[in-house]
Amino acid sequence: ETGVTQTPRHLVMGMTNKKSLKCEQHLGHNAMYWYKQSAKKPLELMFVYSLEERVENNSVPSRFSPECPNSSHLFLHLHTLQPEDSALYLCASSQDVRNNQPQHFGDGTRLSIL
Amino acid sequence: DQQVKQNSPSLSVQEGRISILNCDYTNSMFDYFLWYKKYPAEGPTFLISISSIKDKNEDGRFTVFLNKSAKHLSLHIVPSQPGDSAVYFCAASGYGSSNTGKLIFGQGTTLQVKP
């Protein structure tokens, strides 16, 4: 198993659909993250979870709803998204949220909103 | 306002030569810096990091230099290989006591190493 696995790799959905992105890490880490990468923009942090507790919510619209049932799994629930939400969504994990801890990324979910 | 900037969108070097990728930051509270490499259709891969208490960190062909007074860091790859062709992102963290693991990324520099 690779370190951080994201499913699905590609997702096309309409604005009224509800879908979920899944992330699983096999590194024994305690912190997990969601990032968004839009075209020609830097990666933007969305959410941070430490030991299943959300510790950062970076002004993300409520149509994105994260869930962290345990330290190995992270979900991003999507509903009534907008076309501008089309982007690459990346999950990452690290040993914990302290500084000096590299984050390890999955390969991302490419999301397209019709 | 972007706190981490990579002003060169692309760089092309010959195989065997040195590649130098640059990154500037504006927030003096940053105290930990990282470089990631990203191939198409893959997530970013951690390469090397440096703490603000150091000015150099080396790992094989990769060396990161930090100039705190200039708020500048650079990644040197010597010798460059065609497999190094990828997008390179610098990132920074460190907000004093907040410690939420928040990384701020630059826009990336696309490196092409020609055989």
C-alpha cells in the first residue's frame, strides 16, 4: 500500500449532486489535511485534523464538509458545488501538527463540476 | 497577498549541470521550509526541508540554502538528471504558537532537464 491513498482519482459531478472524497493514510500519522489546487494557483490549505479533531478551517465554504472518523481516514463531503470548485483536491498527512514535520501527499482527486 | 513566491515559472538546464530553483517569502514568522517535487498526475513528493536555525541542508544531490536576512531560499540539484524534470514547490510554515501544521506554498517552478 502506498503511503497516502485518495479515491476516486477523477470525479465529474453536477452542481446539485452530493459526493464524497476519501483519503486513507498507512503511515501511522496523527494529522491529516485537505488542500485545493486550482489552475495556475498555489496549493491552498482547506482543513487540518489532529487526532480526529479539526484544528484549522481556512475560511472554506460550508458546501465542503470534512469528516475524520479516525486518524487513518479523512473524507471531504461535497454538496451543491459551484463551477469554480473544479480543481485538484489533495490529501496529506504528517506525524503530527507541530512544525518541522513534512507532510506526505496523496495523488489527488481531479474534480470537475458541470 | 502571496507570502511565498517562486518568481520563475520555468527553468531549463542541461543534464549534468546544476539546477537552481529560487523561492522568496515575506513572513518573518516562518521558521520551517520545505521543497516538494510533483510529476504530472501525481501528488507532491517531499524532497528536503530546512529549519530556520540552519542555513544549509544537504541530502544527496539536493541542497537547500536559507538566507533569513534576505527571506530567500534556494534548491540546488547537482548533477541534474532528466528524471528530475518536474514541478518544484517551495513551502513554509511557522506561526509561533498556532502550530496547526499550516503550510504556505509557492506557485511552483517547472524544471526541464535536457539530455
